[in-house]
Amino acid sequence: MADENIQGAAGADQQAQFAIQKIYVKDISFEAPGTPMVFNEQGNPDLNLNLNQKVGKLADDVYEVILGINLTCKLGEKTVYIVELEQAGIFGLNGFDERNLDFMLGTYCPNVLFPYARQMASELIQAGGFPPFYLQPINFEAIYAESLRRRAEQLKSASAPAVGNA
């Protein structure tokens, strides 16, 4: 009975823990190649947004997550502006099994970083002399689910026997 209580207490101490240790801009770039002539251009801008994410292990239970945002605005064939930004964070994740750790790094950490990246991109665009632009919320859970689906397809196709003529 005493052994069960000790094991139960030890198990309670092993709960998963998450901590934000640092949030910072790792890399940033703003270009407005057509200025000042582009300020007189009329039309509907075409915006192209690309997201990427990198995860690196810094130490036991400590990870750097980098959310990359590339935003290009064009009017016709002319590039109005380009924002390239890497918003990063150092996160402590302790006590997660492999599946939940992957989920936290793929969804929760980018969700923490996104408001900082959105604010930075908006400030850069306004500082460049352009109207405010606010990135719409991103569903990182859906992006993560799609990446899991693709990983599963790749594993399935890699393990499928090759069919050929004998």
C-alpha cells in the first residue's frame, strides 16, 4: 500500500509542463522595390502568403520553434512589397510523450508565435508607407493534421511493394 502511494505521488510529479522561455525575431526583411512610383499605382493588390516552420532541439526538453512568414504583394506584374520574417521562440516542454510533443511543437508553439509575427509584419508594411495589413488567423491544427496525413501517405507509399513486370 505504501509503495502504491509513492508510485502514485511520483506519477503526479511527472505531469507534462510547458513554458515559454523567450520570444524573439530571428530574421526580418522588408523590401519595397517599386517605391516611390508604386504609391501612384491603382488596382487590387495580389497577396501571396507562405508559411513555414522549423523546430530544433536546444537541450533536453528545450526547443527552438521558428515560424517563417513570407508575404509578397503585387499589382499586376509589379512587386509592391515583400515581407520576410522569422519569429522564434524557445520553449520548455517536459513530460510529453512523443506524439503529444510533436503536436505541441507543430500547433501550440506556432499559435503562441503567430500574434508576434502578425504584429511585426503589420508594422513593417505600415512603416513602408502602405495601408495597414493584418494577417488573418491561421489554423495551425489543420496544417498539422494535413502534414500528418502527408507523412502517413509517404510512409504507406514507401512501404508498398513495387509492382512491375517479371
